[in-house]
Amino acid sequence: MRSLFKAAALVLAAGVGATAVNAAESLQDVMKRRGLSQQDLMAAAKTYVPTGKRDEFLAFSSGGQSGQVIVYGIPSMRILKYIGVFTPEPWQGYGFDEESKKVLAQGRIDGMDITWGDTHHPAFSETNGEADGQFLFINDKANPRIAVIDLRDFETKQIVVNPIFKSEHGGAFVTPNTDYIFEAAQYATPLENKKFYPLEDFNEKYRGGMTYWKFDRKAGKIDPKKSFSIELPPYSQDLSDAGKGPSDGWSFTNSFCSERYVGGIEKGRPPYEAGCSAKDTDYLHVINWKKAAELVAAGKAKKINGADVLTIDTAVKEGILFLIPEPKSPHGVDVTPDGTKIVVSGKLDTHVSVYSFDKIMKAIKAKKFESKDPYGIPVISMQDTLHTQVQLGLGPLHTQYDSKKCIAYTSLYVDSQVAKWDFCEGKVLDKISIHYNIGHLVTMEGDTTKPAGKYLVALNKLSIDRFNPVGPLHPQNHQLIDISNDKMQLLYDMPLPLGEPHYVIAIDAKKLKPGVRYKVGTDTRTDQRHPGAVRAGEERIERNGNKVTVYGTLIRSHITPETIEVEVGDEVTINLTNLERAQDETHGFTVSTYNVHASVEPGKTASVKFKAFKEGVYPYYCTEFCSALHLEMQGYLLVKPKGWKATKKELAKGTYTEAEYQAIVKRVADTQAVIDSVVGYITSTNYKDFPDVVNLVADATDQLNKIPDAKSKYEAAAAKKDWEQASLWAEQVWQYQVKAADIGLRAKTYLEQNGAKVIK
Amino acid sequence: MRSLFKAAALVLAAGVGATAVNAAESLQDVMKRRGLSQQDLMAAAKTYVPTGKRDEFLAFSSGGQSGQVIVYGIPSMRILKYIGVFTPEPWQGYGFDEESKKVLAQGRIDGMDITWGDTHHPAFSETNGEADGQFLFINDKANPRIAVIDLRDFETKQIVVNPIFKSEHGGAFVTPNTDYIFEAAQYATPLENKKFYPLEDFNEKYRGGMTYWKFDRKAGKIDPKKSFSIELPPYSQDLSDAGKGPSDGWSFTNSFCSERYVGGIEKGRPPYEAGCSAKDTDYLHVINWKKAAELVAAGKAKKINGADVLTIDTAVKEGILFLIPEPKSPHGVDVTPDGTKIVVSGKLDTHVSVYSFDKIMKAIKAKKFESKDPYGIPVISMQDTLHTQVQLGLGPLHTQYDSKKCIAYTSLYVDSQVAKWDFCEGKVLDKISIHYNIGHLVTMEGDTTKPAGKYLVALNKLSIDRFNPVGPLHPQNHQLIDISNDKMQLLYDMPLPLGEPHYVIAIDAKKLKPGVRYKVGTDTRTDQRHPGAVRAGEERIERNGNKVTVYGTLIRSHITPETIEVEVGDEVTINLTNLERAQDETHGFTVSTYNVHASVEPGKTASVKFKAFKEGVYPYYCTEFCSALHLEMQGYLLVKPKGWKATKKELAKGTYTEAEYQAIVKRVADTQAVIDSVVGYITSTNYKDFPDVVNLVADATDQLNKIPDAKSKYEAAAAKKDWEQASLWAEQVWQYQVKAADIGLRAKTYLEQNGAKVIK
């Protein structure tokens, strides 16, 4: 058998592997063959990201009913990650390892596991009204909850359950310095938990509301004890936005079905859709949240289900809650970047209504109200507060802003268009058709104080004929639009393969600085040292009664320990620490048919727990293809009958000869020569100028450093003529070499392709 | 308030909305700004798919530990769908509705729910060795199972559990007419279920094996009763392939760790990776499955765990099982398109070994064996069976074929390259670097009898520096390579956002003909009429003791019924039929905090079931943004205390005046004029030549047909001066109009953009 690394030397010498451009077909040939227009080619050039280059913006999309968050790059529109948030997801081990199970357990409601979520509106943490790239928040409409994702590692760290709502659509939105994250109730219900009132008591006993969650940035967590809510009438509160700049301290919340209609099509009554859209206006809720927080601090809140709630009466009495009519069945409410105006879209009106914050304040100061609503809340008139109304088209929903002054973009659901317009002058500038039926839209950092312009993404609810058919359940279609010029240009159709995103937010990629590894032994859900973490050489199995605890490690390509022996009925906990430092060297772990899985990234400690309820032999293995010997990264869980006693004491011996041992030793020596030549090349260059290569070199060194110990073992065994042990430890040395060579060759290629210079 | 459809008329007349190409920046400007080379532009032109155009091939990828299947287009590399297979997935309702729960329940093992899977190798059903686009099969390595996905609707229909294995890596592979789907065991265990033997008994009591699942194409299901297995030695059986053409009737299966090493690093023994790779060769298993099936039919199988198993002894005695040495720790085994050769890659060897089926048959006929393995299986020598060996590089793994004769592509894991080579002549033709550490690779229909050439996808295990960082857990990187010319050209880097795909298969998109709707009332998991299906007007709620069954329907934008009243402790089943015919008009359904969700595509009937364990008011709603009035597609589950008696009998009345009613009626009339003009335009064209438009027209007509009934209701109410009912039913008429107009405008745009002609 020819040796691996003799060939390696040949391959390296020959330099095979360089890529050449195929000149057989010209660009014009390709365009003709593929039916591309000049405009298509331009769109391709504006969106294509070559290998190794990065996207300019990262988008964070709600995953809708998937209960996840979707991360994609702009302009390439390539999806980079689905983050498990409300739904267990085994690839990430989310909901499968004990640490993430604890996060999901925070989201239990009335003692019940909720294994999904209906995510709607993601929000970045902000500093001075700008997206700061530190945290992401997202809500669950069906089971009113908010989750906190840390953008240092893109993991979900916390879930909080709303104490008084049964659904919430209008979350998450943050105040300009992320003091509060807020969410609005959607469908009115009694605020008391598990309390029934009939629909006949709807007006009296059902309520909406707003919850303001206090965020502790240092802890990276919401603090429920410092959070509060405001009781609101049973209008279906909907989307919200926080004031900024001059309007900082205020929040604005839409509503629909202020008709307070309760349906009943099965009894011959008109359905909700008719009864909830019959009137020409609903109510924009204007709330002074800063003063509300002070009132709560001053003890003016009432406890409902253990949470602080300001009643409508208190809010009215204290002058922190006002209503303004808004046309008709509104959807989006979006504060302008300078905080002076609030844009509301009435989905059954053809206009957007631009309210002036200054005018609102003037009316409040002058106590100029046109009426009170049935709950005694002062109503300010539209004419006293409107800056302008602009006729855009059919079904306006949401508005986002441009880096250019006064420029806004609004989605038109029924028209299937995006309108570009001027909210200062009140005029339409451009329209573009999308495919089809747009819900939200997003511009880059377009809901912050400093929109970045450049791109817009249309979040279309129907794709219909845009993609290859994949059955009755279609993907959604996010369309990328170039907004850098006067006319909008459609660039790209992106199918969404899982979930129905509602809202997306996008951030300059340079603002994100996620890590690639953890400090060794980290419980990544708490960011604390994991009590089950061990270093190499400290692995052990402990038994305490029927509780067996394994303290194990993972490194290419073995799991320590390789055998776990337990008895039927034992409760088994397996802690695993990934000892790798190399970027992207994740290991996975599962035990056959015991329904456990963990994803263990470099430095992470994860644990799985199960009851060994059945006798037998259950292989465990690494589920990530982590090295050439990945399949051999295996072990056995042996579940013995209670009281089983061994009779045979010896494992079967392999048959190994001195000649075989010598052949392996020879192979090791040949391979070392190749490694030396690669190392020689790398160290002859300015490789230290390339951080990625420095990491690769550190990682290769990790592997090579393991060799002396294995070498002393094979030499000792050879001295005792134990050719099996001698051969296998020599083979292990070669395995370390193969891994080091793998990394070394990658580093060498990187240096060659990135213009490293030979400096010595 | 200005009316919606007055504006519509204006917008239509003005023709706003046309897109213009921005001429401000030239192609050269864009290339310079974005740092694109000519080669990059060529790659962009080769991969960009403009809006509304389709991909040429569809790829079906294993989702690795996600337990799902990933569908993406080639060359755009856009992911079109994640299909739930072994893991519950709420967007699809998979594992949340009762119908799909039954599919997942088929995958229970030893009474335990397994809520994930480690999917590895998808396979298309084949007809005469060609992918036929009818079914997809995929395995679960961790919990040895095979799933059947119907490509008419991209839904998982069946899961079967392997009766004798505890893990299986080498599946799914199909015979040329899909008579059998087979899978190979991976880590040897006792075949008897839940039976412990110590590792000291490894050689005697642990076994590998092959299972051949009989597929009933008409039923679209695996028939476990007609399936069988073959016991094999405790070598870790690995990948497999079916013979085709001359080799049809035979199967070929790799193995590693034929050393039968059992690890023990925690006891100071060399780890598995050393002990399992110490010898220079392992064994290729050559099995006559056709004769095996006959032997089983003739009663020669033994029952193990209730399944038919041919023992090693029987297989040897009957002459259906042979071994051939193969170098070293092999991974892929791939039969050439013409079925004459078998290519094996030894991942620790630098060569691929090309075996001749003809030579294997000659040796078997001549009974020319070099030895027997420890289990008495005849071993044929390498020299008697090799066609050639070709030195490719470091870590060869898998091989795929081109449409061009004798051309093969092999992945090189350690070298991070793809080698193009000639398996007839035995020479290397080209190499290309990938990023990084490639596992499988795929060419279009490249493992069938008729490879389609054109593209190759490299399934890289590490992406490291290729994409914007998203935390320690990186996406995988699938790289698209153009293989249509002599030199391979890298076209595209595609991140995989969820799961670690192992193998991908790709099919000419034209071969797939999935449906876009179901026959109304279909249980899509059984393809039978759902017992809970009802037509419009037949909705009802039935009580039987404490069991409450709802027979409901979904259509834009209402759920019938809109109120469900139960008592605490009732068992509630809600059946929902989607009455839509329109493509892509899916509705979702959830009940607040009861952890139920359903995705109900057009025609589907789905049911959710839960115990109403808590008193209170729980909104339910449609979770898909299905129309402008989507948020109003809502209802209430009222869970009353036991024995609760109503006191108040009247719902609160809304305040509606005759003037309001008249305004709505006026709006309805204005809107009808707009609809008439749109309908007039559509019917003046050759719209019947556009099937998509015909569907849209049918769907708009569905909405308009609902108007007479609602109209008679508003007129009757107005006659009685019941202005609330009159207004709401008139409003409902307008809602139907809005939906019809939405569709009509889309149809009009489609016709204008697709060159429809005015014919009358």
C-alpha cells in the first residue's frame, strides 16, 4: 500500500490544483444561453458575492411560525443561520442539551412546555437610537413571550412570558438606549390569568395593554421585576414604535377592531373581518412611558398576576395616555429618524397619515381634546395632529426610511408595490412592483435614527409563480431592491425555505463582532463556567447511587471516555467539553435511540441527560464531520442488567507484527518530512500578518504537541514487543500528523492565495 | 375618508409602477465598486436567476442533525424548502397536527418518541436506473430509520424503524427500479433488541448487517413485511451502492474498523481512531441481493426481533456474500453509470480503487478466493478484481459521474480539492480547490445510469472564513462548480444555515411535477379523505361526553367557527379544511398558549387536539398572512369553569347609523366599477393562454360569488333598519371585493408583463 504522505509530497511539488478560467464561453454566450438581459446582468453584478468576500449588511428576520430567527446577508441574500429561539432545533442542540432546555423552560406557560413560537418582530439593541449590534429581541405572538439573543454568539439566552396577555403582535420594539423593550397585546382577553368571562362581558372585562420590559444591558437579560404594563381598552393593539430624539420617552401603538366586535359567523353574524373593519378610523395610542415608569416606581401600579400594571384610570388621571383617530384598520406605525413625525398606514385606506409629534404635544399641553373614548381616555383630533396625508395606493402597511432626508418607503399589500415618497413634502416619487402581496419591508438600519439607505427588502407573503414548485406549501419571497438611485431597481428574488417571516431588520455587518470560540468550559446559555467542564486528562465517570455523571471531552477524533457502563434504570448525565481552539471545529454528540443530541462548539461544555431505561448496547458518536477520522469518533454506552457480573476479562487481541509496526513508524517519519516542509514554508512568510493563519498554526501546533506522549507510548510498547499497542500508538501519532497536515495545507493555500511574502 | 377604490382607479389610470433601469452606474462602475473580477462576473452570470425564471436542477440535501431535508435550486443555490422528516417543525405543522404526529409516531423506538434524526443520504426513486422524481428516501444514522417523502407534495409520508440495528450510516440507496431501498449498519451491536453483551464478546456477539426494504411504489410505502436483512460481521459497514445494468441484482458496501477494535482511551488504550485505522485494508462487501430475496422467500431466513434475517452462515453457504480487500478506511463506494465498475475511496489512502464487476464475477464463478475472513466469508483478492488504481491526493472520499464517458469526480477531504479523472484510462485530468474539507460531492443525476453533467456541488464541512461571522457555530459551505468544460470553474459559495448536510442528490427540475393544491378534504399524510373534512356551510361543533369535536373551515379571511365554547377538562379536537383553490393560499392555525399549530394548504384538512386543562379566554387565529384582513382572521376559545351558567344574554351592540350604511354601500358600488374595469381588461385578452391567470380568475370568481348572499343579508337588515347588521354585511361584501380586486390586479399585471394580446 502506498503511503498517504509520499503522495502528498508529489502533489505539493506538482502544484496541481490551480484553477483556470474557462475561456470556452464568452459572457455574451452565457447571457444568450441563459436568457439574461443587460438589466439582469447588472442585478447579478450588484448581488453576487465572490468566494471569501463578505456581505455588506446582515439581516435578521423573524422566522414566523418556525419559532426561529433567520440571518441572511445583503446583497447576496444567502441565508447564514437559523437561530433556535422558541422551537427546539437539534442541529444546534437547542432544546436537546440540558443548558438550552433551561432557556426553553423559562418559556413554559401555565406549566406547559410550548415547543414553538409565532415570531414576528425582531429588534436590535440600540445606543442613542442607533443599532449597536449587541443584542437581538424577538416576540412570540401566539404565546406572548420575548426572547433575548446575544449577538456575540447568536444564541438565545432568555425567554420571558408576558404575565397578563394571551397574544401579542406588537413586539419587540426598543427605546433609543434599550432601557425598555415593549410589546403590545393583540387580541383582548381578561388580564387575570386563567379567568373566564363570556363575550357578553367583552367591553367590561376584556382588555388590551402594553408591556415595557426593563433590559439590563450588563447582565444581557430582561429584568421582569423592574418591568411593568399599562392596561388598555379592548381594541386590538398592534404595531408600535418608540419615540426618539424630541419624541424620546413616548411610545406609539396602533390598533384595529376598535369596533370591539366579537364575531360569530357560525351563528349567522357577520365575521370578524367585516365587524372589525366597519368604521373609518381606529386609535393610535400615545403613551408617555418615561412618566409611566416613574409612576410605577412611585407605587401607583396595581398587581395583576404578580406583575405591575398601571390601570387605564391611573394612566388617564396622570396624563400619560392619549388616543388619536387613525384611518382605517391601520398596520404599521413608524417614527421618522429625526423623531419629529409618526407615519401610520391604514391598510384599508389608500393614504399614509403623517402625524406631527410637535402638534401632538401642543394639543396635550393645551388639553385640546375632541372627545373621550368609552374608557375615558382623551382623544386628540386628527386635524390637530396631522402633518400631512399622502395617497400611495391600495393596502399600505409599513414604512421604512432612507439615509436621504425625508425619503420613506411604504409597502402596498393589495397593489403588490413599494412606494417611495417624501414625508416632508407629502409627494409620491416612485413605485415598483413586487411579487406578490408585500407585508413588511426593510431598509438598512431603516427604523433607527441613522438609516443607511442603499437596499430595501420587500417581504412578500406570496411567491406563487416565482420559484420552482415545491408542493402546495410555497416559500415566501423576499425581494431585494436597489434604492441608491432615484428609480428603485429590483435585484433579486430570495425564497424563504422555512417559516413565514414577518419583519426583518438589517445592520451594517461591520457592527457585528461575534466570537468564534468560547473560553474552555463555558455554559454558553449562562456565560458561566460549566460545573461539568474538565480539562484534557481530567475526564472521569462518577457514580452516586443510581446517578452516573460523565465528565468527558471532545477533540479530533475521539470522545473521552470511549466506553460508558451503566445499569438499567440509572440516570445518566454526560458533560462534554470541546477542547478545540480551531475556528469551526464543532463536535456533535448523540447516543443511539436515546433521543439526545448536543452541538459542542470550540470551548463549549454541554450536557445531555437521560434515564438508561433499556438494557443493551448503544453506540455514541460525534455527529459533525470533524476530520478524516470522524466516523471513528465513537464509543459505546453499555446498559447492563442490574447486578450483571463479568465472566470474561480480556478483550480480543488484534494480530499485529513487528513488520507492521515498523511500516507505520516509517510512514510517520515520511509524513513528518512533509509537515516539516509545510511548516518551513509557512514560517518563511509573513504569516503573522494573517490572523486566520495564526489561528490555524496554533491549531496545528495543538495536534503536533500531542505527539510526544503517544510516541513515548509506542516506543515503550515496542520495547516490550507488544506489537499491537506499539502499532496502534504509532498509528495515533500518524493521526495527529494527518490533522496537523490538513490544517497546515489549508494555511499554506491561504497564504499563497492571499499574497503572503517570503520574508526569510 | 377617501375611498380605497377611487384611488385605485387613479392609480390604474396613471400607470405608476413601471420599473426603469437606473442608468446612473455602468456595469464597469458596479464591478469596480464591488471589487468584482471578470471571472466573478462570469460566475454571477452563470448563477443568477432573474425574477420569475426557474432553476435548471433541484437538489435534495440531507439536513444532517436537523433531521430535515433541504431543497435548493441549481445554479442559483437558493434554498426553496426545508422538509420536516424526523424532527417536528411548526411552520409546516409537522409534529403539531394530528396527521403528521402519526407519521412521527411510526418512528418511535422502544416506546420512546425520537424528536430528531441524523439524516445522511437521500435517494430518489429510480426507473431503469434513472431518477424518476416520484419519491425521496432518507436515513437517520443515530436512530436507524428510513423515511419516505412523496415528491407530489414534498411531505413525509412514512418512517420505518430498522428492527436489528442501533445505527446505520449507509442508507438510503435504491435498486434500479426501486424494488428495494437498502441501508447498512454502522457501529456493530448485538442484533437482538435491548440485549447487553460485554465488549469482551465483541467478535462473537456483536454484528453488522444490511437491510433491504421492499418498496411498494403503488402504495408509495415501504412494506416491512416483505423486507429482509443480512447478518454481517462486526466490521463497521458504511456506504453502499446498488449494481445497475450488468451488475443489477448486486449491492456493494464498504466497511471500516474491520480491525474490530473497541477503543478505551479512558483506560489508557489507544483511541478508536488509531485502532480502527491501523491496518492497510478493510473489506468491500459484495452481496447478491436478488438471490437473497429469493432465499428469504424460500424460508431460509431466521427471525430476529420479528424480522427476516439471513445469517452469515446461510449467506456463505448459498453463495451470495463475498469480501474484497479495499484500502484504507474507505468511505465512498460508487458504481459507474454503466454498472461495469465500482469505485472505492480509501480515505487514508491517496488512491481511488476501480474494481471490475466482470472480474469479480469471474473470480466468484471460478471460486478463486484468497482466503476466508474470521466468519468464513470468502475473500476475493484485490489483484483479481481491480481494473485500476489512480493516485488522486489526500483523503479521497466520494465519487460522482459526468455525462461524458469515463469521467468521474472525487472529493479529497484533506487536500480540500475535487479531482476530475478518467476511470477507464486511470488518469487525473484536473483539480480544483474548495473551501474547506469536502465530504460528499454531487453532479447532476450523477449517481444514476444517465448523469446529466453541467454542475458539481462540493459539500464542504468547514466554511471558516468564507462568510460573515455568525458565532462559533458556522454554516457549512456548498460550492457550485461548473463542469461543462475541461477545466472546472468555481461559481458560487452557498452557506447552509441549518443542519450539516452529508449527501445531496440533484434532478432535472423538469422531472418534478408537484401539485399546488389538494382535493378538498384530504388528509395529506395518508392521501385519503379526512374524516374531519367539511364543505362550506357544513361547519359544526359536536360534543360527546367530555369530547368536543369542531368541524371547521378556513378561507380568506375568516375561520368558521369564530367562537368555540368548552368546559375545563374537555378533550378538544379541531378539524380545519382550507377551502381555497388559489395557489399559495395557505392558512395557519393556532390557539394561544395551548401549544398547537397547523399549516393548512389549499384543500388540506388538518386537525389539532388538546385537553382544555385551564379555564380562560384563548384567542385563536390564522398564522399565515393570507390577505389584507389577515389579522382579523381570529376567534376565541372560551374555556368555562365546569357548570358555568350564563347570566347576560346579549352581546354589546355597535353604534351604526343609516348614513354609515349608505357610505359603505356607496363604496361597494364604486369598487364594483373598478372590478368591472379590471375584469373587462382581462377578458378582453387571450388570458386563457396563461394557466396561472386562469387560476387567478377562478379564485377571484370564488370571492365574487360570495357576494350575492352577503348582499341579500345587508339588504334585508337595511329593510329592518338594523344598521349594524346592514353595515357589517355591506362591509363584508366590500371585503370580498377587496380580495377579488387583489387577485384581479395581480392577473392584470401578469398579463401586461407577459405579453398578453387584446383579442376583443
